[in-house]
Amino acid sequence: MIAQDIMSTCVISLNVHDSVKAAKEIFKQYDCSIIPLKDKEGRLLGVVWEKDLLDIQDPTQSLDAFVSSEYIK
């Protein structure tokens, strides 16, 4: 078996402006525990773990709270 046998060409990602509710739905839909987080230009900012969303009370909150002000540009 080689990497291309198990890799997917469909890459799931979240946008920094997505809501917590939308992110939870994507985690559930794709049955994953970690998803890349991108900015509006499509640059990778980091990743969001499903467990990071568990304690958030406001489902309308955007994911920008997960972004460090000092990410690599």
C-alpha cells in the first residue's frame, strides 16, 4: 500500500470566520477530530481540534478566537 491509496483529494478546512456551530457540524459530518483553519485568503493559520469547541457556550462565536496574533505569515 502506498500513500495515494489512502489519501483523499478532497481537503476539508474551516475558515476563520466560520461559526462554532458550523465547525461542529463539519466535524460531525466528516467524522474527524482535527481540521485545518484558514484565513480569508486561504492561508493556513493552524488547526482546530473538536475538543477545543466543547466548552464554548456561544455557537455563533467565530473561530477567530482560536488564532494566535503571532501566526507565521
